[in-house]
Amino acid sequence: MAVIEELKKRGDAEILYIGSKGGIEVGMMEKIGIPFVGVHCGKLRRYFSWKNFVDFLKVPTGIFQSYKALKEFSADIVFSKGGYVAVPVVIAASFLKIPVISHESDVSPGLANKISFKFSKQICLSFEETKSFLSKSELKKSVVTGNPVREGILTGDKERGHKFTGLDSHRPIILVMGGSLGAKQINDLVRDSLNELLKRYQVVHIAGKGNLDLGAHKEGYRQYEFLDEPLKDIYAMSEMVLSRGGANSLFELALMQKKVLIIPLATNASRGEQIANAQVFVRKFGWSMISGNITTSEFLKTIDYAFNNNINKSAKVTNGTSFIVDIINKFKK
């Protein structure tokens, strides 16, 4: 989204978005007027599953669909953010001799990007630490750009946030985010600790679609399934944010110099990329992290510690949007 916004602002590119059939990107692209083509794609799993065999058969179909879409659009360049939907598009681009620029958000590259890197002319990285995962040939074509972040998310207004939520402007506010689909572990911890939390803080809780607790009506507590436009104002009014370890959210929070408590996805639910991301930000910014089987008591103590902890405000991260668009334009020419 950040890269698309910057390309549109510069006004010198036609844009086509290729995504998964039935994915959430369809509505996002409709909202900003970008044409969308859906392709079949097989999810790349690192563990044994019979679905791997079924999904593997979808890849050739996805490559054919991507080839057709790229050719009809007369694409000059492909920008890939990884994810399994990117693999057939990148392979199709290589058949058409269209340059591919790939971007890796996380410290450790995902399997889809490991495949995409082989077909890429340029590899953009959010983290310097990612270089240790690359081969010599990949290092030669890699550059640390930082992570693309939408400028709009950094322009929140505290007063609008208080008006939207109706929360008291004189009591500290903690924003809790569990990711776009929510996170059961975080939702349960917050709800089990809510009475104690509300003695010291107000809480804005983004619980994820279908995860609202309809019986939780308490003074100083607001819960939402999802926030789009108002999120920037909630960011602005929050003194601290509790978040998963996704690179996009962490970069946004770092640019806003927020206090953060990270609860990354465990290795039994991911390849461990969120833990690696969290470790970099904890080391650099003095943020806090807690993981594993967390008790309510540990959760409350860590929140108090993170809230009272002084973060390193001299540490910086780079919003890579402009850098990445400069690279796109260089290869386009």
C-alpha cells in the first residue's frame, strides 16, 4: 500500500495488483481504484501436509494466469513483497523477461521470498541483519532500504482519537493489537487481566474479526474487530502499544517512537520470524518482549515494566517507501 501510494503521488506509473483469488486485497484495491487480478496459488508449508500436494498442483495454473495478466498489462516491472501468492507471478515475470524487485520485511526471509530471490534483479531488505541469511550471489543484488510505511499512518491526531473512542484524555492509554486476524493468546491475556489493567490504564483492544467479547462493557475499555482510517489517531493518543512481531507494525511504531511490548508468535505457529524481528527492536530501541506460556501475573508485571521503561529515542529506522520507488523507476527505465 505504501509503495502504491508513492507511485500514485509521483504520477508516472500505471499499476496492476496481482493477488490471491478471494483474498482481502480485493477490497483494498477497489477502495483505492487499483485494478486487481486474482490468481490461484499454492500455500508453501514447511511441514508435512497432504494439502502440500494439492496446492503444488495450483502453482502451474497460477503461473499461467500471472503470465497472461502481465502480458496483457504490458508490465515493465514487477514489485514483489513475498508471500506464496508472489511465487507464480515472479516465475511468470522471468518467462517474460520482466525485471523483478523483491522486498523482505522480516529479519529472516520466508520460503516464498527465498524462491523469488532467485528470479530477482534487486533484493530490498528491511534489516541489515537479513544479509546473514543470503547467498553470495543474493548479497550482490541486495540493498537495505528499510520497510515501506504509509505516510498517512504517521499523521494521527490525539484529539480525534479521544473523540472516536470517548476515552479520558487524562488517563494513560494502552493499545493492544493481535494482528489483522486477532490473536487468541493476546485476547485471552487481556481479558483475563482486564480488571487489574483498568485500575492503572485505559485499553483500546483490536481483537480481530469475529473475536469481540460482547459481554465486556467496562469503563475505560474499548474493543474493535479492525481499525483502518482511525488507527492513526489511536496510535497518536496511545502511550504504549502491545503488538505481535510483524515487521510492518514494528516499523510504524518505531517511526512514531512509541513504547512497545512485543508478544511474538511462537515457533509452533510460525517459522520464528516474529521472534527475530522482536529481538532486533528490543536491542535497538529498548522495547520489551515476552513470549512462551505467559501467566496473567507475568503479563501484568511486564506491562508495568514496559510502560515505565525509558526507550532509546535516538535509535532510528528508515521508511523505505521512497527508496524502493526510486529503485522501481531505475529498473523501469
